[in-house]
Amino acid sequence: MSILIELVHFLVARKKYWLWPMLIALILIGGLIVLTQGSAIAPFIYTVF
């Protein structure tokens, strides 16, 4: 979690606002994969990628 906080501080300090959408998309996709790992939805998500 500290890496994520450090990344956010870096983005704010360096004014890299164009990276925010990519960071949010990566977090959402990663969370989706982790949350659906053991469910019946998992095979359908893996076919998207």
C-alpha cells in the first residue's frame, strides 16, 4: 500500500495528471480480476483479455 501512496505523491508533485486515468484503469482491472478469481464470472473476464 505504501507503493501506491508514494506513486500518488509522485504524480501530484510532478504534475503528471495525464497518468491518472491509466492508474485508475489498472487498479479497477486488477481489482476485478482479484474479486472474481473464484467465481463463475472468471472465464468470461479472461476471454476479454
